[in-house]
Amino acid sequence: MRLLLDRGAAVDATDTHYQGTPLEWALYEWGMGGARAAKAGYYDVVRMLVRARAALRADWCQRNRRVFERAQADPLMAAALRGD
């Protein structure tokens, strides 16, 4: 992620099939991955994207309410979403 951001990758780019941004995909995969997700560095990826000015879209949060609520309830992910 760091390399892509250092090379100017767009943090608001969306994929052509689901229209998800990198931040939305990282959070979705973290939310669906259980304990394995913490080991995969999702907290750092989310933090890097947020610091690079990526933001979650309101419609994504509504469609993925379960993942979004889980992220808000997890102290590490909540901090990453604030860029801390």
C-alpha cells in the first residue's frame, strides 16, 4: 500500500464491478476475515489510506452496516479510521 500511495495511486478509485474504493475493500475484507484479518495488516492499510485522504462513502456504510458497526466497535480499527 505504501508503495502505491508513494507513486500517486488514487485513493478514491473504484473497481468496475462493485464500485468499491481501496478503503472500502480493505474494511470489507477486514470485517469478513475474522481473526485472520488482524494478522494481514488491515489496520495499517486502513490507517495509510485515511491519512492519504481516503474516506468511506455514506452509501457504502449503509450497504455494509454490519462491517461498519464492527469497525466502529473495534478500538484498533476505529483508531485506524481516524488516521491514528
